[in-house]
Amino acid sequence: MVEWRNLKTLHRKARVRVKQLEHTVARQQNQLEEQDRRIAELEAMVRKLTDTKTRFRFFLFGEKNQTPKSKQHKRKKQRSKESYQRPQPKDEDITSRQELVLDVCPACEHELSVSQESYQTWVEDIVFAPKTVTAYTVHRHWCRHCRKLVRAPLPNTLPGIHIGLNTVSFVLIEHYCAKKTDEQIIQSVERYHRLTLSSGEITAIRHKAAELFGDQYEEISLAIREATVVYGDETGWKILGSHGQCWVLTAPEKPATRFMMADTRGAGVLDEALGDNFTGIMVSDFYSAYDHAGSDQ
């Protein structure tokens, strides 16, 4: 009887386990069917995207040539003889002449004969010259006509700046042509010419140059206002964390290009730059500030 009861208990547990396994199998079958359905959807989507990509490629680039290209060795472009050497300087560009004569052989240090032949060559170099400092004794004179003291202006310098014109030119070239910051210009002047400049002096040089080139700036502004075609655009521009806008107008026929820094992207900046009588063609993007500019878009 004990053995029979044990067998009955085992049979009951086995039936429960079988039902659990049947539920697990049914659930996994449902999951497999769902995965098969999802895979079919993804495959259909891939085919659709592939067909769209192929169609767009055909519209843009035409039918692709399936025939393999034969390997062609590109012919190396022949360089001219002049491209392997520096151009010979002109006689008026030569700043000094020297003769190189030997008395003893540089290899064995034996005495040499007189020169048997000679040829000419040249070496071009730059000079890292230190700064020059000129001390002026400025005399004041009384003018009986003007009724005031007058003096001679300092030569080769800008009014109010104790920096020579060569340094002013160097700073402007470094800033506008080489795109260097004030700190980089200060380092360059100190390294190459042992001259100490401050950021304030560089700013003063730029402001003074803006005054000196004011007439040329007005010519650029007038050329853009009178141009038949003007290209315009603007972009965001941060200055010390503050948001601003950099506007650019270009008239290729002159050619003339004007940059304007503003704190707004409004049409008023464009109106000020083009004036009230601009009748040319404005080439721009679809930004609405350009809609009323010019006779055509």
C-alpha cells in the first residue's frame, strides 16, 4: 500500500509538470510566431528602403555601369624643371655679395691651389631684427600768428600711439590676414622683435586704422548700394558670451564685400546697408528679411 501511495503521488506531480510544460511550449510558440511576423515586416521595410534608395540613385546619377572597369594606370603628370628649384632672384633684390675661398682642404686640411673655377648661387633668408627705439627731443615754438605753442609731429607714427608704422602694419597684417588673436600677436612681436605690446595698444591700432581707412569703407558701402547684383547672408556670432549677428553683403562686379556686426537679425540692418534706392537683384536664402530688398530675388 505504501508503494502504491508513492506511485500515486508521483503520478500527480508528473501531471502537474506536464501541464506546466504544455503552457511553456504554447507561450514559446506564440513568441516564435510574433517574431516571424516582425521579421517579415522588417524584411518588407528593408526591400522598400532599398528600392527607394536605388530609385533615387538612378535619378541622381543615372544607371550604374555593372561592367568592371579595366585597371588603368594613371599617367604621372610631368613636372617642369622650374618646379624643382626656387626662382633665381633679380639683381636688384640681392642685398649683399660674398666670395667663399678656401686656403686649406676641409677634408684633409692640406694647402690648396688658387681658385680653378667658380659659380654663383644664392641663399634667401629673413631677418629677425630686434626693435628700434628712437628718442626724440621735441621743441615747442611760439607762433605769434596762431597765438599758441606748436611742435613738429613725430615722424613715421600715428597720432597718440608710441608705436612706429612698421609695427602698426605688422599688427594689422597679423590680425586681418593671418587671423591671429591679440594674445598671438603679442607673442609674435615679443618672440621675433623683442617688443612688448598690450592688448589695449593693439585695439587702439585697429581703431586708428579704421579711421584712416574710413574713406575706403564708404566706397565699399556705396558700391554695394549701387550694384546690380548683391549676395547677402547672416550668421550667429558670439562676442564675450553675448549673442549677435554677422551680416555680409557682396557685390561681385566691383568687387566689394561689407561685413556688419549687429545685435539683431532684423531687416533694419539690411535697410541701413542697402539704403532706400537699391534697385538691384538680391541673391539670398528664404529668410524674410530679404523679401523687400531690391527689384528681384
